[in-house]
Amino acid sequence: MIETILQVTLAVASVGLAVFCVVLARRLRRLNDLETGLGGAIAVMAAEVDRLEKAIIAARDEAKSASEALAAEVARSRNERAHWDLRRKIVDAAAPAAPAHAGARRLRKRAEHADA
């Protein structure tokens, strides 16, 4: 009698577990569906992450090239400023010794305007 009760209980439990497994399998299938389930959402997010990584790399490269160009412009402008300072010093040094004529005055005025 007890053996029969245990076998019936075991059979009922097995049927219950079988139903649970079927329900779980259906839910997992729906969850992993690439069109409507979580699998599709994960696939879309992975594609967006790839797209954003490429955009970040492109922006980083563009910023790097822009900063290099800016550094080159700054260096060029510093060299030009040093050149203008040297010209102004030459004009200032030559001004008292040379006669003050219109050409020397124009050079001094140009040097003064370049400093401003």
C-alpha cells in the first residue's frame, strides 16, 4: 500500500515537473526570439554599441588631427611674432642713426601696428 502511494506521488510529481519544463521551454523560446523577445533587444543594443564605438573612434581621430593642426598654427604664429619683434628691434636700432625720412617712419608705424 505505501509503495503504491509513493509510486503515485512520484508519478504526479513527474507530471508536474514535465508541465513546468514545457512552460519554461516556451517562455525561453519567446524570450530568445530575435524579432520580439529579449534576444532582439540585445541584438539591437549590440549593433548600437558598435555604431557608437565607431563614432567615438572617428571623433577622437578628428580631435587629434585638429589639435595637431592647432599646435602647428600656434608654432607658426610664434615664429612669425618673433620675426616681427626682430624686425621692430632692427628698425628701432636703425632709426636714431638713419635720417628720419618717410620710408623709415612707415616701417616703424607698420611695426607698431603689428604689435597692437
